[in-house]
Amino acid sequence: MGLLAFSPGFATGTPKEIKPTRRKLQPGGIQSPDKPISGAIDAHCHLDFKQFNKDRQEILDSARRSGIAHMINSGVDLSTNSRSLELSAKYDFISATVGLSPNTLESIREPELDMLLRQIEENADRAVGIGEAGLDYYHCKDAAGRRRQAEVFRRVIDLARSLDKPLVIHSRDAEQPALDMVKHLDKVVFHCYSGSLSTMKEALDRGYYISLATNVCRSGRHQILARNVSLERLMVETDSPFLSPRGGRNEPSFVLDSIRLISRIRGMEPQELARITAENTKRIYNIRSSTLP
Ligand SMILES: [Zn+2]
């Protein structure tokens, strides 16, 4: 979950907000309808969330038609981990990660926490990564809450290390502390990265991956990150149903908006950027799928 996760009112977007946006626009972005793109990957989304209950299959079909070859669906708690694994079992173009979002901790007590960590461990072989997990100082302002986030994050980090799986980090207003906690790991993805340029550079120097979400289309600060990120460590994601570049509900095909924008910033062909970001995603998550070139 990214920036707008848990924002009041956002997650419960009414159909009125959703339908006109999606119906009016061609999948893949009428803003730049010039050339089709193929083989792209949405490196982080939540297609199991209730916002897709009415039209999940339609959204998946639209993504596939638009040129999205693969999607990574991330769990944030017990039920979304299960549903992510179910989606990846059902569709060969979806892979799952299983995690424990810092934003779910307030409602979780110790027995459920143990259950969650056990669920992650027991299902790791069906997942391509561990996460999202991390630190969220934007939503949690008090010292005790932040200490608990760090304690739980430490346990997830230990799991990712012992399972030898990539760790998917959720960090908000806490990118540097999160980075400081994972420096002994080799395989790390900063999902929906929104931190400083200097922390990003430090993460890149360590060989970690930076995943930029579709809010890059609306944020000058994120566009500066896009200009400076190393292409060989860049991934693109929607964080659907959040962070839509078009307002309303986000969906995987809208990752093409980011690809078109970032390719313009970097002075390259959108198809080339789609290929590079897909290669990066396949490499870190070790994805081999019949849906991918
Ligand atoms: Zn997410």
C-alpha cells in the first residue's frame, strides 16, 4: 500500500468516481495514444482488494490487452496474503508477495502477529518476495508505535534473509531508517519510493531496486527521482487501487502512463523503458512465466 492507503474516503471510492474515468479513457492511456507498448510489468498492485470485486476479470483483461505482461500482487496481512497467493495460483501472469504492512499493526495483537509470520514462512515458496513490510512514520507519529513497527519489521527482515527472498519495503517518511535496517540484505525493493535523492542513491549503490509508482505522473518531486534513478535498478508500479495518475481508482494498465512519462524525461522510447523495467522486475523476483518474453 502506498501514499494514499488508509486515507479516509479514498479506499471506498464510489462507482461514480470510478466508472467515467475508466470508460472514457482507452486502456493504456489516451493521453499518449501514439504507439502501443508490450511486455510491461506492473511491479506492485493489490488486485485482491475489494475495490476490484465487481470487475476484477475485466480489469485483468484490459491490462493484458493494453500490453501488461505480468503483475506482482502484494499482501499486507493474513487475508490479503492468502488472496494474493490465490490470484497467483489462478493466473500465470500474476505473482504474489506475502507481507505485513506497518499500517496493519495497530489492530494486530501478538497471537495474530505470530500467525502472520508463520503464514509468510510457510508460503514463501509460492511467493516471489517477502513484503510489503517496513516503517510508516507518516501514519504513526508516536515513539511507541514506531518502536513496534521497527520490532515487527526486524522479524520480517530476518525471515526474508533466512528464506533468501527479496524484501519489498513500504516506507513513508522513514526511507532512511528502513534502509539502515536492511543493509545486511542483498535483495531489496523500495516499493512506491518517495524519499530523498540521497537515500535513493545510497540504496542504488547497494544494488537495491527502486520502484516508482504512478504518482510520478502528478508529482514534480517524483519526476526528479525518475530523472536520477539508475535505469538498471528501476521498476514501475501502480499500487492499484491507490495512486491513480488519472484520479479515481488505479489499475495495472495505467502503469503505461508512468512508462510514457518517464521515458520522455529520460529521452528514450517507451517500449525500451517497458523492456528494461520488466527485465529488472523479472531479475529481482526470479520470475519465469509463459506470459513473459
Ligand atoms: Zn502496496
